[in-house]
Amino acid sequence: MSTEIGLVVSGASISSIPVQIYRQAERHAQEEQMVIVRDAADPEVAILGFLRRITKLEPIVRDKVRTPYVDKPDMLDYGVLLPYTTAVVKPYVELDQRGSVREVEHIPTPGSKVYLAKGGPPVKISPQRAAVVGTHKYSGWEVPLDLAYISHHVGVFGATGMGKSRLVRALLGELVKTGSRIVVFDHTGVDYAPFYENVVKSSEVKIPPNILASVLAKLADLPWQTYGEYIEIATMTFEGQWSRDAFLAHVRRTMKRLNARDTTTERVELFIKQLVDPQFFSDLNKRTKTPADILASRPYPVVVDLSYDTELSVKQAIVASVIAEAWAEVRRAREPRPTVFVIDEAQNYAPSEWAISKDPIETTAREGRKWGLSLILASQRIAGDIDPSIRANLGTVFFSRLTAPTDLREIVAYLDLADVNEGVLTQLQPREFFVAGLMNPLRKPVLLKIKEI
């Protein structure tokens, strides 16, 4: 047994165990410290949990009670003070004599002793499925994440500079060992492209005609409901070398054949001519790598460096094209095609409002698990930036420093973190993340220090 630091006092329940910390052990009383409670009435029962709500109290200088010392602090003799530290242990699992874990069923008796936990609980995960991206901040436990649940999708959230990309790269390093097909969409070209061998410039990726139509409508500021059908048919039937003049001539012929009004045709021509750079069309001829080529490219992960395109709508189109091709593979094969898609700066690709890439991402979030298609989404924010229907399908969430009130409420709401002090979230240091959800063997939040890579 490890260092004894305190004992259980009255008021314990199956969800919360109040404890007092020994004076000589107060240096160990830290938020998120991993501890074991050994039941005094039944020594075979050991409960593993985490210290929360650590509070310093004093029986003489008390809150809500006005004493003479408040008005005359000179009277205070520090020799008579009896400060003590209290905390709450949030129970996670019970440990049995064989070293396995199970749900908490016992309420520890007052007087039960509390010990520091070193090395973590004896969680059993198949070596082929276990991934380690970091250790518990205090105990040194290498938390084994279960890669079997990668298909339930992963969210990585935290403020700038907290190490989201480092965490994702650590996770990818574990996934690569399993032989997984991995495609990374690097929004800025600095978080992933420099670290991997197989990098594809986004400017080389061919955009399928139906998705290209959405890009043109977006660039030309033409409402899809009114003009989308014309632009889509024109892009899907265009042949030959791309140029703005050639495409506009084809648009005129197409819209005339479809009996569009002259004013409608003139508006489409005018807006494309004024708002879409001719270079955009000529660059389409340089896009020779198909989405299928991306999926087949090796070694994995293959990184698509999106920084080679400046227009967000073009970046979204490339993300949409590759994910759509993976779904096309599934339809042709009628069997799972295991693929992990990493989407950096995901707020740009799966926002609450409509985006070219949103539909394939949402479809993957809802239905991808059956067909082996998985998402890893990284973003600075949660609430408001990522569509709620997509967030709701994230089976595992890593989160670091979050300061926006809406983000804090979102975390509490769908991760059941009522006992995690919000102040802890705002004070996390770089590379410190909570992990909660299906990949976490304890399911409830555990504070990790992400390993150096």
C-alpha cells in the first residue's frame, strides 16, 4: 500500500466520499490526485477515486462567524490556530482481490483510510488495442486508451498553445502501429505536415464536379437554391482545359438548354466574371490527384496540407471530396473500409452553419462506426463552433484549458463533470488534458500529461 494521507469522515455516499487530510500529508492534497480508499469495515473493499474540492478550514477563524480576530487581527496568536484540510474523493471504480475493476457498489465506513495511488489500477486491455498517449499527472499511471473505440469518434478541445496537435500526433503514433488507414487534414500546414513523410499539397487535389459546383457558387456569392442546379450541371458536363472564358461559354449554353431566363444567365455570368479569379480556373488543370489517390497513398498517415489553398471553401471541398470517396468505397465494397480522418481546426469544417464539408462529416459522425469510418476533430472551442449533432456523436473527448462560459457549460452538460472544479480547467498547463468517454478505461475524466514526441 502506498502513502497514507487521510481518513474518511461522516457523510460518504456512493458518489462522494468526504475525507480529512493528515497535517503531515497536506502537501499531497492536490486536485485530481489519484487515491485509494480502503474500507475499515471490510478490508477487501478498495475504492479508487480522485481528490476534488480541496478546502482549508479552521475551527476558530471561521467563515460566516464573526470573531474578535476579524476586527482585531493583532490579537491572533498563530500558535492557537488549528487549520486542517478537507477534500472529497470522487469514486471511480472498485478494485477486487484479483486486481480487476468493477463499478462502485460499497460506501466506505467513516474512519476508512485514504492512500495515494501509484501506478494506477490494473486495467486489462488487449495489447493490440491499448494506446498510451500520456500518464496521469500525479500517479504516473500510463493510462491505456482502448483503440477499439476510435470508431466512436474523438474530439480534442483546448485553447491555442495547449498542445492539441501534439496529443493528436501521439494518438496517431499508436494508431499507425495497428496498420490503420489515416488521412490528416492540416489546416495551417504547420501542425502535422512537417512531422510526416507522406504529405500531399492541397493544390494538387482534384475536386469532383458536383463539389466544385458548391465552391463556385460560394466564391461567386450565388445562392445555391436559385443557381446551384445550373452551376452543378455545367461543372459536371464541362470538358477540356479549364479557363474562365471556356467555362462561362459552357454555362451560357447549359442555361439556354435548361430554358433559364436571360436575366438569370446574365447574373451567373456577371458574378463569376467579377468574383472568381481567372487563376482559380487555370489552377484546376493542375489538380491531378484524385481523392481515391489520397486514400490509396502510403505510408500512413497521409497528410493533406491545406495551406496551399487560401479560400476556405476550397479547403472544405477537398475535405468533403476525400471523405465522400471513402463512402463511395464503402458502397462499392458493401463492407467496412476502416479509415481515420483527422480534421485540424475543425470549427472551419463542421460549423453550426452550413459548410461544403459539413454534410459528409456529419454523416460520418452519425453512421461511420458501422463502416469503420472514424473522425478525430481538433478545435479551440466546443460550444458554438462545432455543430451540436456532430459533438453529440463524439464517444471520447480530450479537453484542456477552456475559458469561455459556454464551453464550460457544455463540458459539464455532456460529460457529467459536475464534481470537476471549473477553476482546474482554467489553470491547466500545456500538454495537460482531461480524457473522458469510451476510450478511457475508467470512462470518467482522468487528467493526463501528454508525452513528449
